[in-house]
Amino acid sequence: MTPERMTEAWRSLGEEPAQPAGVQRLRLDTEAAADVFACLFWPSGRPGLLIEGDGAYRPAGDRIPTCRGVRTVHEVIATPNERTVLRVILEDIRLLDIFAVLSADLIDAAIGETTVAAALRRCIDRLCLWQGLFERVPAEGLSGEQQRGMLGELLVLETLLLPRLDALAAVTAWVGPDPAHQDFIHGGAAVEVKTSLAKRHARIIIANEKQLDERPHSSLVLAHLRLDESASLGESLPVVVARLRQLLAGDPPASRLFDDRLMLGGYLDVHAPIYLPNRWRVSSSRFFRVEGEFPRLTEANLPPGVGDIHYSIIADDLGPFEISAADAAALLEDADG
């Protein structure tokens, strides 16, 4: 299922005469265990989904996740036979493009299961993931700063982890989108990735007192990428995403996890045309071992009562702690043991 097909299904339904009430629906898959439909819900004519099947299936705690601008209704109809119905309806039409992506994802989740119960559980699980995403990602997509941040993480995944770890382990290590305090954790080793636009004195912004705290890990590496805006030589976020998808195509579990992590990080393919003009070239990649007298603030050296801080350090002042990319990779490989 694709967002484009979902949009076309709603458009096709919209060409039919409007109704005073009820639901217009178009079946999307004839082989799936659950019945799945693209719908227009009247009298408002709002687009949505209908996923239903025989039997009574209720989510844990009878709680259905909600998303901004989206209404979700779960009910068990008792007559003539019990039947479970899940309706997902768009209420804020400004979010139609993102809703098409959500809908395609839910339909894929439903048709991938062999029983009605599994299909409904899977859809509710996916709605839980989308719940946070709708709150975080504006309709116009990631900001320039957020694009640069994700670009840096993906380049580190591509150049540091994937050449040395198997695909699933490398993607599993990418925990930043969850979010975690560091961007990569593998075994006992952690890597925090920072990007900055190329300047003589590049400032690295640290988000909190846990980000450069090595105590929970056997080793902590700070990776810093300086980026130049470059329309001709640079890379855009969608280009790097496409390249990694191609690298992971031979490992379906890693590929699926990668797409889930992209989504958790706020990357949606529907925004790719917006991101494509934004291109950056990596002017330098440096790695620093965070240990000893490395300049940072952590819970261990903050005065009592001080917390929830952010601060900056100067990359050019970190020379005594610099290590090679090979040394950084060795720390990750050693963490396998």
C-alpha cells in the first residue's frame, strides 16, 4: 500500500454523490484476514479507514491511542454475531498528506497478519507509534536543524556501524529516535552524533547533563560532523535515506526496523520533496573519546539542585581527546564481546 493509492481511493469515493449520513467505503485487499477499507465518513465527508472482522477483540486496558487531528473509534458490535470494528478518521484536513502515510502504514500492518485478532492488535500498536509522531512532526516536516541532525546520524550509521556490524545489529544500535540520551548504543559502547555548520570555531550544543555522561557505558564517543551548505556537491536527507534503504534491502528485518526508526525520528517520505533542495557536504568528521577531563557537565559534577541544562563546547578545543574513526569503530566492535 502507498500513500498515493490511499489518496486516490479517497478521491474516487469523493466523486460519488455525497450522503447525508453513513459511510462510503472501498475494499483495499480481498485476501486479508481482516476486512480493510478506505472510507469517507458522512455527513462531514472526512477520509478515513475501516478495519473490521468477526470476533470480539479489545486492546489492553480498553485504551485506544489518539493522534492530533485524528479520531479513532473501537467498538464490538454484538448482533447478530460479535464483530470488532476499528475506525480511523481524519478530522484536520490540513494533515491529509501525513494521514495518507499513516493510513498506508496501518493497512500494510493489517494485511500482513493472518488472523483478525493479530491484525487489530498490530494496527493498535502502530497507532501507538504514530501517536507520538503526530505530536512531534509539523505538517511541513522537519526543520533544517532537524534534517542536519538526522543526516549526521545516518552518515555515521552508514560509514561507522554498517561496515563493521551486521545490518540488524547496526540498525538496532540506532536508538536516538526512541529517543535515548545517545544516538547509538551497541553492547556497552555509545556514540553521540553532533552536526554543526562549518565555522572556524564550531560550537557543539549539548542537550542535557546525561548526553556526555560516560558512566552508564564501557565507552562513549562524540562524533562531530561539520557541514557546508552545498547545492552542487552536497547530499540531501532523502538521498542518504534512499542509499541506506538500498544497502539494507537484503535484510528485511533490518530494513523494516530502519523504516520504523526513521518514522520515530520524524522522517516521512511524503516530506521528501521539501527536503531535497537542502544539501550539505561534510567538510570534516572527527571522533572524540569522552573520558577523564573531557569538558562536559554531568550529574556527577553539577551542584545539588541543578539539572535540566543545555550548554555548548568548542570542537577545536577537544584535540587531546580525539581518536581516529578506526579507533571509534574498534570500541563498538569490542562491545560485542
